[in-house]
Amino acid sequence: MKRYAPLVAAFLLAGLVAFPFLRNLATGERGMPGAQIGGHFTLQTFEGPLDTASLETELIMIYFGYTYCPDVCPTEVARMAQVYAGLGNDKKRVSGLFVTVDPERDTVATVTEYARAFEPTFKGLSGDRVRIEQVMRRYQVYARKVGEDPTNYTVDHSSRIYVMDKDAKLMALFSMDTDISTMIAQVRTFL
């Protein structure tokens, strides 16, 4: 029996990994059910407070970053804009949000200008530190200030593009190495 233990463990592990996908096939549910990530939130935009529950699109793409980021954030928001553009006429069914993890420097005007530089319809969101951290916890976003200078520092942070449905349930998470065409194809499956 001992010699079959690794095989049994492998089958059990494969079953745990496959379970969400098999459940989706059986129930018709889409996305990542059971994920403890997401939920609606309200933060400030240039036009005033935005409650994500008020967005009238079927999907919401969200990126958490900061405008002083030297490399990762501009690259990832540009990739999010490429996905959005790649949806063609369906892009009207998707909202794009850029949420700052550095509200001390990123004003509402700053994040708005930043988000719109990549795609004019994208919205930049900011708020006070307490509200930002509440949203970050709900989305399991890691961010930590690096450096002692209060005006010249970087922020070490996680980097993922979130795809949420209109109920702010997690449908997909894209990492930095996910191919644009793969992202577009997957987003289309949720529309």
C-alpha cells in the first residue's frame, strides 16, 4: 500500500485542482467561484464618488498601482488597454479602472490623467489611506512603501489585472506573463 501512496496523493491533488473547473461545467457557473477576492467598493474619481455597483457594464477590469511607478504599472495598464482595444465593439461592455495604492501622492486628478493616458474611458480612483487599504484587503493586493523620503519613494506591490463581473465577483486574474491574445479570448468568454 505504501508504494501507491504517492499515486493516491497525486490523484487527490489533481481532483482538488480540477474541482472548480468541473463544478463550473456541471453548474454552468463561470469565473472563479469560491474565490475570496472582490466585492463592490466606492472610491473617488474626477467626477465624484464612484460606486462600482453603479457601473452599467457586464465586466470590470481593475489594476492596482501608482502613477510614480517607473516600469510595471505603465506596462500593465498599457496591456489592459490593449485587451480593451482588442475587444472591438464589445469594449463598451467593459469598464477599466486604475486604483492607486499610493493615495498620499496620487490625487484624484493625477490618477484620472494617468488612466486616461492609456485609454480615454478608463477611470482613475483614489481616496484616503483607510478606504484604499480596505479595498486592497478585499482584492488581496500587497503594497509596501520602500524608502524613507516622504516624497521620493517607490511602492513594492502585487501586479495583477482583475476581471470582475457586474456583481464584482472574480472571473479571472491575469499575471504579467499572460499573453494579450489569451486575455482577450478569455474576457470574450465572459461577455
